[in-house]
Amino acid sequence: MPKRTPSWTPKPRGTSSMRWRSSRSGNQGCVQGMGWTLKHNFWPNCLDTAEEPSLPRHFLPLSPQGCTTGMFFETRKHKDLYVWLGKTPAGPTAKFHVTNVHTMAELKLSGNHLKGSRPVLSFDATFDQEPHLQVLKEMLTQTFAVPRRHHKVKPFFDHVMSFTVADGRIWIRNYQVLPNPEKKKAAPGDVTLVEVGPRACLNPIKMFAGSFGGPVIYENPSFVSPNAIRAALKKQQSGKYGAKVDAREHRKQHVAANPLPRSELADVFQ
């Protein structure tokens, strides 16, 4: 008799996700939305912000449990959200700055799909043009793609996760596959896409050779940190205030240097 293959092997458990405790409500909504989309993930306890966490120390023990990919959501100054995406235990690892976050509760879109269904991953053709984008495409595929016959995921494909490269960033969208209700058997041309959410934009910062660390193999030359942007904005605002002060002092000097002549009718009504 032919040898039967088991329907489920516990080794490809999926993705392990972890976050810091102190994060803004909008960032928490983004993390929860990612967890709602990734039903094959495994959530350990949150890390405490009292001490600087050692990422390899927290993620390497998860590899024997079957988690081959790790996601770490890091919040800085309660407003800046970063995500680490790495393969365990050998690497590589990519660090992103998450911007343009919009949760499903905030968007209130009309799209909807089954919770725990399998997504169809759609990547832009730009991912095949540069080496670092090819590596990021493979990492995103292994993170968001569901392992075969996973016990937590339903065997249905009813939504599409889109990854598009624009302005050097990766834009993530989630769409529902909506067939034509008037036809019993839907053709590819009769299917429409309705956005569900959440939305996010990943700005690559660095890529490391190891698991959540190691030598830097890629660095984004166009990345500007949020601290530098806020510092430049404050400097620009301080420049406006300094210009107002200089104009006021110049006006005082002008009035003192050019006094008005005394009027002959100044004492008429005294």
C-alpha cells in the first residue's frame, strides 16, 4: 500500500510575533490587525520596556517550537513604530519603519472575509528588479503565506494581500475577493476586489545577515529617522520666531532713527 503522508506536521508552526507593552493605541491597532490577518502566528508574552530587550535571546528559543519566522513590533517614544522581520535561527533580518497605519475600525470599509482564511499574496514586479527587494519578497512570502494544512487556518482563499513598491517603500493592502453573485461559477474576469484593511507602509531601514542582528548587508540611503524630521521641523519653526524678533528690533531701530516731526496742532485739544 502507498505510504500515507500526515495531514499535519507540527514543525512549520508559522510566525512568532512579539511587541513591547508601551505603545500607542494606533500602534496597538496595527499590531492587532496584523495578528487578525496572520492566524498561523504564535504570540508569546509582551516584552517589558524597563530594560533594553535582547532580540536574539527572546526569539531563538522559539525555533525549536516550529516558528521559523519572527516579527517584533518596537515602539519608540510612544509614537514611532518599527517592525523587525527575521528568520530564526540563522537569519536574515530586516528592520522597517511603519508609517501610514490605518486600522480596520478606523477605515470602516465595506470589504469582509473569513477570519482565518488563506490569503493570496500579490507582489509588484518591482520586487524582482533589485537584490534586496528579492530577499524582502521571499521573507514576506514566508511570513504571510500559510503553511500547508495548518490546523488554525481554514482551507479557503477569499482575500488577497497586496505588496507594492512605491517611493522606496512597501505598501500593504488587504482585499476581499468578491465574485459576481449573478453567476454560479465565477470566471477570473468576473471577480472584483474590495478593500478590507488594515493598511500599512513599511520603510526599509537595514537588513542584517543574522537572526535579529549581525553584519549589515543593506542600508537604505534615503531613510530619514523621525527624530531628524521632528528636529528639522522645530528648527524651521524656531527660525520663523527668530525672524519675527529680528523684524521687531529692526522696526524699533527704524522708529528711533527716523522720529516724526512735531505737529503744530498737537496742543489744540489740551
